[in-house]
Amino acid sequence: MQLESIVWDGTSLSTIVTIDDRHVTCVIPRETIHALSIYDDAVGWEIDRHKLDIFERVKVVLESKLQSTPGLQSSRLELAPNDLLA
């Protein structure tokens, strides 16, 4: 899984993920970021500063979700807070 540049727009982190020759826009909304215990009260500049670490922490969940939807082609995948509980 390869990530292109990660963007923080003030409400969510997003990047384009390349996995198995597929390109999928992955989005992590602020409420999902706050579901990570280390970032439960993070403000915008902290999320922007630690955006790579945040994606690394949810990498396994992202990979699992991407692999469970093999027909997903050039689409969008958004992680919800309850995705982190699975």
C-alpha cells in the first residue's frame, strides 16, 4: 500500500492510496481521528503535524477495508470511528 501526499483540510485527512494497481481516495474525518486515544483531543495543527503517524496507526484497518471491497475501483473510502473498534 502506497500513500500519495496526505492533505488536512480542517475537517478530515485524505490521501490517494495505491494498492494492487487500484487508486482509492481514503478519508479519515476528524471524529475518526479523535477515536484514536492518542489523538482524542487533537486540534487542527496537531492533526496536520502528525498526519503520517495517524495514517500509520489506521493502516491495518485501511488495508483490511480495501481488501474486503475488491471491486472498489478509483473510488472513495471513508473510515468511521466504529471501523477502528473492529
